[in-house]
Amino acid sequence: MSDNVEEEHLRSRQQRYGSSRRKSQEPSQGKRWAAELKDWLITTVVVFVLMSLLNIFVFNISTVKGQSMQPTLWEGEKLFINKIVLSFANPRRGDIIVLHDPSIGDSRKEYLVKRVIGIPGDTVEVRNHQLYVNGKMKVEPYIDTAIQDPDFAPITIDEEGFFVMGDNRHAGASKDSRYFGFVTKEIIVGKAAFIWWPFSKMNSL
């Protein structure tokens, strides 16, 4: 009888000891929650830093404001802006770019969206309400009217300048190089790659 009691007592002690040991080896619920929170915070910070770096150096999202690029772009449309491409090459004729507004005064905006018409060394003029680049009339399938603003004599773009215009050629519809002169690469943010919103108009530019 005593032997059975001793065996039962020993078995009970072993079970309690094993259970206590397992509990001590398992992390508490609070510690698990803290570890998961730490992992989540680290992931969030890493994603935020990566997205910030991509936004600064690689791409940006820009919203069209105003009517200066109609009928190509309409107010409220959202553009994917490729920044990194300008690290390897200059803008080309016909590219649509986003730039810091170089003008001054109350009408100044933070950013403008314009089309590159002339690159360094080109000669640009408007004659009889038609655009000429290097003496040749420019065929512009993206506009819906002849240039309604006044003509101007030939202008040769300097070695660091770009001549930009809006696609809206109605009178007074676009503030561009006819108003503020050449723009330099330093104030160009990037090239508009495509419209991404609304999805019904998603296409490359």
C-alpha cells in the first residue's frame, strides 16, 4: 500500500515538474505580442523608407491641374512620373515633362506639365500661327487648333535650355516658355510616362 502511495506521489511530482518546465520554456502571450508588434513596426519603417527613396529618386505620381495640356491631358487625371530616366538622358522633343514653375507672382504654381518643343541648339518660332522648329513646320497631331496667341520671331535655345509649351493652343490657355523663357534640366522633375487614372484612359504618353 505504501509503495503504491509513494509511486503515485512520485508520478504527481514528475507531472508537476514537467508541466512547470514546459511553461517556463514557452514565451508568454505578452512576449509573443510584443515580438509581433516589433516585427510589424520594423517592416512598416522599412517599407516607408523604401517608398520614400523611390518617390525621391525613381518615380512620382502627379495630378493634372488646369487646362494647359488639353486635349492630351485633362484636369484631375493622374500621371506616373519617371524620375530616374533623366539621370541618364536629357528630355527629347515631344516628351511630356513635369517641372517646377519658374515663373514668379501670384499665378505661380508648384509644378507644371508641359511638352518639350525644342532642345539645346534648336531654333523655335511661330509664324502665321504655326509652330516651326529648325525652319520646318512642326506636325502636331496632339493639338486641336492652330496657335491663337501672337507669332514670335525665331529663338535659338541655349546649350542648357529647353523650350516647352502646353498642348492647349487656344489664346492664353498655357503659361509656358513663351511666357517665362527656356527651362533648365535642374528644374525638371521627370518625364510623364503614362496616365494611370482613370483606368479607362490608361495609356503611355
